[in-house]
Amino acid sequence: MAIYISLVKFTREGVMTLKDEGIKRSDKVKSTIESLGGKLLDAYYCLGPYDVVAIHEFPDTKAAMKASLLNASLGSMEITTMSAVSRDQWRQLLKDLWPKGK
């Protein structure tokens, strides 16, 4: 499965409802990911421009897009999702491009 990284910003409504809905909403996000064949590998809650950095696996880009749209439609967060490769996969990609490289 492919790896995807989501950068999440809570909306004003999302912050205002954390006390009453934060845990339930977090469980809903995970459930949505799983319903599309994905897996939430980890999520990190942050200080700074993003509130959450989530790492997922999805079977394909369509599933990742669906999860991002469904979770953003909750109205409590803005989500930017991008595909990613591991360091080892990146190194192999470079070797494939330039086999005689240094």
C-alpha cells in the first residue's frame, strides 16, 4: 500500500468543539480511513501552523482522496494530503534514475 501524509488545521469550529467532540471526532476520522481500506499508521498533534500530522496507508490515490474529503466535510478541519515514499524507496528511485551515480 502507498503512504500518504496529511497536514491538518483545525477550523475555528473544530477548536471550539474539541472539549465535547474531540475524541469522538478523532475516532470517526480513523473509522473513515479504515472503511476505505486504509490504515492510520500514526498521528502527531503539533504546535505551529498545523495541528496534526497524520501518516496513513491507502490502497490507491482515490481512497486517500475520498478519506480526505469525507474527513474535511466534518467541518472541523482543513486537510492537505500528499503521497510520500520512504527514505529507502527514495534512494532506490535515485539509483534507478542514475545507476552510475555517486
